[in-house]
Amino acid sequence: MSKTLKLILGDQLNSNHSWFKTTDDFVTYILMEIRSETDYATHHIQKVVGFFAAMQAFSNELRAKNHQVMYIHLNDTSNLQSFEKNIQNLISKHNFTHFEYQFPDEYRVDLNLKKLCESLTITSSVVDSEHFFTTRKELGDFFEGKKIYLMESFYRAMRKKHNVMMHDDKPLTGQWNYDGDNRKKLPKDHKPTPPFVFNNDVSDIYNEIAKTNVKTIGTIDTTNFVWPINRVQSLQLLDFFAKECLQLFGSYQDAMTPNEWSLYHSRISFSMNVKMISPKEVIDRCIEEWCKRPNEIEFNQLEGFVRQIIGWREYMRGIYWNKMPEFATMNFFNNQEKLPDWFWTGKTKMNCMKDAINQSLEYAYAHHIQRLMITGNFALLAGIHPDEIDAWYLGIYIDAIEWVEITNTRGMSQFADGGIVGTKPYVSSASYIDKMSNYCGTCFYKKALKTGEKSCPFNSLYWNFYDRNEDKLAKNPRIGMMYNVWRKMKPDDKTAMLQQAEYYLKNINEL
Ligand code: FAD
Ligand code: SF4
């Protein structure tokens, strides 16, 4: 009888996996807290704590169901601090005769585990993680031979294939996409819905991390840790979203305000990315809520949410497996600058940036438009090297795992892939930020000024970006219009704006 060791990675906490359908005395599961994972990026302290807390809860859940589980803690003396070394050690110590793991979602880990299996003297196998709607290869097959990987066509195919909000092979309401209805600014008298948060005590885990020299960023309240750390809490958070936020999700999905850190967003990405909950469960729960309250929840709210998950999330995973490892080195604009120091402290006079960064340091969370149109927008306008930007995003967010971070950062936000994920760069001047938020009114900088001491940096940097990258962008049919505007500007105005941008770029740490 073979004695099997099965590896559960920190983002594979899926209680519904077929591995756990039956108990088996000849199978032992292993989870491990290791330095190779805490140290491959400078993570937010809440991210490290959140992963370890969820892993510990998951191992307890498995033990309670009579599975045999080994758990290596960060400071265990026998911990060799890498998957490969710990696995090899356990195999020889406990005489395992077979090793099995689930397909990792990260290229680096995938490669390491493949190499490990080649070096083992026992047999090994790999199984699906049973989480996503799609396989790793599916997007590549879907777009075979195509130059443009249009998310919308993939999304529609997903809806058809999985029969999501469909009727007789047609979209349920006759319309596929309601994005046009989903870009509202918050009304002046908007009353915040307090976010549903947890008060988990994670002091023990925090203290263990504090004993080491693991480098982290951000802050944490160790007795009131707000993030879900097990499946039950993940389901509670989802329930809160479906009942309290879904009805306004789409409308205010792009809105920003300094007074609310999560607005009508679900904050379910961490639970989903570590697989405490599946994307199917998430959309099924929301569709169920819409069916119960069709008069209160407009269809555009539901469709906007479902598209993020069955569309964007699956699409990004497909792009990752289709384009790695080349994707990780793409730098279409050849940007070379360093991130300003205040990205790590939030100490800037720019209100919008200050709020997005401080919130990220406090909660390890920012919603999509803060990531895309505030921090990402600024970084692209300032010509920051995509490696620097990736490292920041991969570290700071609790939901940041490379497959979904890099495709969003290097792809969607920085256009470093030259247009695989997006058809044009997501950049804007102050006018978009002002339209979607109420940051500008109280900012040190003036949104309407393009030059001068108090001119908003987004304005001059925006035109500087277009000017600098004309050879790469002017032929893009979605951008040509911007170059017509730029060319029609008075030469003196253009020169003044470029000089202003140059000044800001030279003094970027003072902004
Ligand atoms: P909601 O706004 O409530 O959306 C619901 C769900 O839809 C999310 O939980 C997420 O699973 C999915 N989703 C929405 N947009 C995207 C998207 N563009 N790509 C993939 N899934 C999406 N998401 C991560 O999970 N991890 C990351 O590291 C990450 N990095 C990002 C970096 C940048 C520069 C940008 C622009 C986006 C990034 N995103 C990332 C996507 C998105 O911002 C987050 O998924 C979302 O903000 C998570 O918060 P939420 O759960 O409240 O999302
Ligand atoms: Fe941001 Fe400029 Fe508005 Fe200030 S004025 S909040 S820097 S967009």
C-alpha cells in the first residue's frame, strides 16, 4: 500500500476539493509556513498574517474531519524554509512512497515543484485545484490564431458554456453587458454603509512573525483583524455583500471617496484567491439574491459583478498561463524610473494618491479604480519601471498572487504588454479623477491648473506621457484623437506643460 504525502499550498484552502471527500489512513496532508514565500516580495503584514491564519484554520478544519495533517510553523526548528527541502526531508523521515500536489497558480512554484518531482526517487502526481471555471489552457485555445484577446468575447463564451444568466443560448435580458450604466459618482448626500468586518485575534501569528526578520509593510490591528480567515467567515462576507452591497455595486463600482475604503465592493478577492470559497459559489449566491429581490436589485448591478468574476478573473488567469514567463519582463514603453519613496509611506500632497496609498497601508486593500486610475495611472504617467510597480502591487494587497497581480499591473494598468490585456493605456488627467471622486476640492494641487507651482501633476504628466510615447501610440485607433488635440495646442502652452512635467519628474519625491 502506498503511503502518500499531499501538499496543500497556502492558496489552496479548498474544503470542497475531491481530495477531502474521504479519509484515508495512508494519506498525510502537509501545509507549511516558509521563508521562500514570506520573502519573495515585501508583503503587507496583513497579507502574511492572513495567509498563515487561513492555513492554520484550514488544517484544523481538516483534522476535525479526521484527515491526517502535518503543519510546519514558521519558527519550527525542523523547518527548512522551502517547499522542496521540507518535502524531501519529510519523505525520507516518514518513508512516504508517493507525493501528490495540486496545480499551483504561480509560475515560479509550478516550476519548482516540477523540478522537485523530477528529482524524487518516489512516484509523484499532480491534480487540478478544482477552483476555476477554466483550465490553464482554455483561454489560449479560445483565442488560437487571434492577435487580439478581447475579454468581452471570452466573457460571453463563459456565460454560454456555464449557462450563467442565459435563456435559450441568449443573454437573459437580451443584453450582454451593462458597463455603460455603471460609472456614477457618489451623490453629495451619500450615506456610507459601514463595511462588514471581522475582529479576529491573530496576535499569536503576528508574534511568531515578529520574532523573525521577515520584512513587511503596512500596519495591523492584531486583535481586530478585519479579513475573513476561514470558509465560514468567507461565506458570511459574501452574504453581507449580496444582501447589502450588490444593489449598488455596479452603479458606484468606479466611484472613490476618502471617507469609505470599500464602498459597495465585495472584498471577497482574498477568500477567493486562497480558495476558501469558489467563484461559482460567489456568483451563484449573487444570482440567488437577485432572483429573490428582482425589484430591488437591477440587473446591471448583478451583471457588472458577475462579469468581474467569470469574465475578468478567469481571463487574467488564462492570459497568465498563456503568456508566462515572457509576460513578466515586458516593458512596452521602456520605462526605467524608480517608484517615489512616498509610495511606501503615503506622504504626498496629492490627495488622491495619499488616500489610496494610506488606505492600502492600513487595510492591505484598495478597490479596482484606486489601483487602476490613481496609483497605476500615476506610475505609468511617471514612467516607472514595471518591475518596481509589480513589486509594490504584489506586496501591498492581501489578494495579491502573481497570476492576478501581474496581469492587472503590467497588463491592464501599465500597458507594458503592448496591448494584450487592454486596447489602450489607462491614463487620465485630473478631470477623470475629479469626475469619479471628491478628492480634488481639498487637495494642495489645483485640478484646473496645468502649469505653475500648484498645478495638478496628473495634468502635465498626462500630456508628457502622450508626447513621449507618440511613436508607440499615435497609430492606435483608440488614441489618435488625443494626438489631434495635442497637435492643435499652442506651441508655447505645450512647451510650458512639458517643462512643468519635467520639473515634477525631477522632483518626484517632493510631490
Ligand atoms: P470587487 O470590486 O467586489 O469585484 C469582485 C471580484 O471580481 C473581485 O473579488 C475579483 O475576484 C474579481 N475582479 C474584479 N476585477 C478584476 C480584475 N481586473 N482581474 C481579476 N479579477 C477581478 N485582483 C486580485 O485579486 N489580486 C491582485 O493582486 C490584483 N491586483 C491588481 C492590480 C492592479 C493594478 C489592478 C488595476 C487591479 C488588480 N486586481 C487584483 C483586480 C481588482 O482590483 C481586485 O480584484 C479587486 O479590487 C478586489 O477587491 P474586491 O474583492 O472588493 O472586488
Ligand atoms: Fe489628485 Fe490632482 Fe485632484 Fe489633487 S488635484 S486630488 S493630485 S487629481
